[in-house]
Amino acid sequence: MDLHIILKILLAAMLGGIIGLERELAHKEAGLRTNILIAIGSALITVLSFKIAAMTPGADPARLAAQIVSGIGFLGAGAIIQARFAVHGLTTAATIWTVAAIGIAVGCGFYLLAFIVTVFVVIVLTVFKLLLDYIEKQKRNYVYLITTEEKASLLAALRHALTELSIKYPSARLNRRSGSYEFEVIVSTSENKNREFLDKVMLLQGVKEVLSENL
């Protein structure tokens, strides 16, 4: 067995492990072992694609490696969960996809590029998270009790308004009353976005009453 292949696998394991360690410390589902395995697998398939192509005249070495990109998409999709009108796991899915790309880069021999991307990923997952946490602290929580006519389209419009303004709502509850809906939601956002959301709600036809309170 060629020594450089073993070194590629070890390098992929190390780079995947660096990202995986950060994910492990952040208590994410795709942690140390998962990211190491993804990096190793991607590097190995890439190396094998070149080896197989070398034994078959006219073969395309990128054909087998290209399947990593689509295949890892299924793994990433499994990490995405939708619950309580919110989507979770997008960062984990994106990290998995990027780790696979790092493994491919190592398998192709682009060692410096793979290392630089690994550093960038760690920066995004750590430094940027601290920045986002600071921004989140500037937000306030508001609770809304919105009474509407008994129309499902109004509920969809309310959710669309929240999504359009990128407003997070950790809690939402729907109560059905006689001839009306009561949509109770807690939102976490800035004062300006809260005002924009209130303006959008008041413009909706079929909204009977809006009660708002700061938490």
C-alpha cells in the first residue's frame, strides 16, 4: 500500500477531527466520530476513484467522487428536523457537507486548501457563534395573542410574516374558539422588527384583535 494514501487518510481524519471536536464540545449530534468518518470516507473514495480510473483507459476519475456530493446530501438531510414551526439542524447539515468537501480536497492532494477551509469552518462555528449570541442578547421577548376569523389562510399569513422578517418564535399555540382562532406566540426579536411584524398583522384582513406584552 502506498504510504501517501495512508498519509492522506490520516490528514483527513485529523482535519475532520478538528471540526468534529468543536461540534462535540457544542453537544451537537454530528460530533467527533461522525465528522472523522465522513472525512475519511470522502478521502478514501476520492483516492479510489483515481486508482480505478488509472486502471481503466478513458475512465473519468471524477465520476465516483462526484457521488459523494449527492450521497452526503442524504446524510445532511437526515440531520434537519422541523418542529414547532421551526427548522433545526441546518448548521449541522452544512458542516457535514463541508467536511465531505474537505475529505475530497485531501484525496485530490489539495492539502493546503483543505487545511485553510478547516480553519475557516472552525472560525465560523466558534467566533461567529459568539457574535450571534451577542446579537441575540440585544433582542427582547414579546408575547402575542392574535384573534382571527376562522380561516386557515390567516394562520399561514401570520407564519409567513414571521418567516419573512426572520423572527424566531420558540413557542406557539393555537386555540380554536367559537367562530375564531386564537394564535398565541412568543417571539424573540428587536424592537424594530417587532414593530414591523405588528404592522403586517394589523394589515391582514380577518384579524379581530391583537394583544401584545413584553416579557
